Amino acid sequence: MSIDLSTMPKLGFGLMRLPEKDGEIDIPQVCNMVDSYMKAGLNYFDTAYIYHGGKSEIAAREALVKRYPRDSFMIATKLPAWEIKEEADVERIFNDQCQKAGVEYFDFYLLHSVEDGNNYNTYEKYDCFSWGLKKKEEGKIKHFGFSYHGSPELLEEVLDKHPEVEFVQIQLNYLDRTNPVVRSQQLYDILHKRNVPIIVMEPVRGGMLADLGPEIEAKYKKRRPDKSVASWALRFVGSLPGVMTILSGMSNEEQMADNLSTFTNFEPLSEDEFALVDEVTKDVLAVPQIGCTGCKYCCDGCPMKISIPDVFRTINALRRYPGDWRSKNFYEQVVNNNHGKAADCIACGQCEAVCPQHLPIIDLMKEAAGILDK
């Protein structure tokens, strides 16, 4: 069953960074966000087994599945390689996901984070691609694909070996086009050349491209006073041919409203606007930043309970604005909220094993400790 790109919403609701209250997902606010999104005529929801410590699929059930007819929305989730220890785990995880999400089938199902090494090897070891086709035959999956964090070379290999894949989800934003680790431009070119529909994740790079400092914001505002800084990142990827759906992990109703404004009567970037984005890209890359997207994969298994993305957020702010007291205050609040300090890192390496950005987290934590925990 091929995908009719004309029926796919340009904006997808990513359920990885949902609003929280008292340490739990704020379901009433998520309900409001779902209602606004659906009212705008959009209906693609992306979750995963591990998001929000395993509670994202449950939030989808409570805020979406219980409140809307099943044929009025599309829901996507993912199979995590790192949770598979034996063949029976694949079916067990899938059944658990159906129960948590409250659905009998998933419209889109992905092998989560295919990349060079353990993840891809695990999917091949347990024949997960054939398993996905079987689930399609059973009607438990409507469309089957994978999310990708690996090399361009492996992507070519996987697509050659598995032509049954219907779509691929990649990290794509204007900052990562030349990133030597992400190599998103090369990944995009491979998929577009092969006419493989693309789902985009991290279009705003974990919120980084929504907060670029007053100098860069002034450039965007001079050109389009009516548009937010984040809208430029979304319009960039939305202007690329072959992009099926763009996921945004919205964390509050204000972000939802801004994104809906961007995608209502969507306006692709003009030639001179593309040139401005290129100029901004050079400006941003001139200040070295830690490439953390805030996915929090590193947090659940941290024995010292360090909020690693918040540590990196602080360091990035200080790199751009040295001596900014607000960044230090932010870090102190994080530590005071029952999180470990950067200096508490014991270099166990679990974080590096799961980081989609392949960051040298142990070394970066040493740097952060020297700056923040003196």
C-alpha cells in the first residue's frame, strides 16, 4: 500500500516533549493541544515506546485515542532495538504498545533509530523487517519504515536490502546540512533521489533554532516581522521536495499556536529567504555549540540522575553569552530539583550508548563540571 503524499499533513505532532506538571505529563494541556491540532485539519501523531519514560503512548491514548474516532487520526510508534534481548521481545513490545496506546493497529510503524552498529544489527538478527511485513499482512501496521541516525553509506545499504520500506524518518534542519556526524543533506539527497517519502524530525533542533539570540532574530524580523524565529526552520524543511511530514515536539499551547500559524496556508521560502537562512547558518556555526537536541534518551539510565540536556543547554548559553548569570541560575534550579551535578558523572557511558547525536558526553560533562561546579 503506497502512501498518498497529498493526504499527509505537512505538520506532525511529535509526542516526545509534552508539557509536564509535578513530574507527570500534563494530560489536560495535551488534550487542549490535540484539540487545536485536530481542529486545524491535521492528524498525524508520532510517539515511541521510550518517550517520556514509557508514558508517551499512554498520553496518546488518554488525549487522542479515547477522545476521537479511530479513523480520524494517524498514529505512529517505534520498536526500540535496545529493548530486544530475544525474538519473543519483538511481539511482546508490540502488544504492549497496542495496549498502552489503546489501539488495534498503528498507521505508521518504525524501527527506531536504525544506525551503524548494535541497533541495525539487532533488527537484522531478529528479522524485524520481515516481521514488519507480516504485521502489515495482519492489518496491525498500515505503513512500515524506520527512523534513521546512521551514515549515508549504511542508508544506501539498508534501502538496497529492504525495498519494502515505505518511508524513512531523518533528522533534517538547516543547521545540520553540513554536520559531519548527522550529514542530513546527504541523507536527504539519497532518499529524494530514490523517491522515498521523508518524515522530518528535529526541524528546529530541539528548540535551538527557535532561540538564536537577538542579533540573528533581528535579521529574521527585519525580513518578516510577522513570523517567529522557529517558523523559519519549519518553512525551510517544508520547502524541500520529497518531505512528507514535519514533526514538531511541541511542549505547550503557545508553540502549537505558532506552528499552526506557520502551516496554515503554508508559504515556502523564496529565493532570497533561502539566502538569508544560509547567512544565519554561517552566523550560528561561528559559535561552537554542543549538538544536543534534548531528546533525553540519556536521562532514564543515568545512575546519578543528571539532567544531561539541561547541563548542555547551560553550557551552550554560556558559550554564546559568556558570564550570563541567568544561565548559572537555571543550572542551579535544575540541580536543586533532585538532579545530579555535572561533577557527579561517573563516566559509566550509558548515555553515550544511546545518544542519537553520538556526542562525547563524558568529556563534555567534564568540561561542564569545570565551568558550573567550581
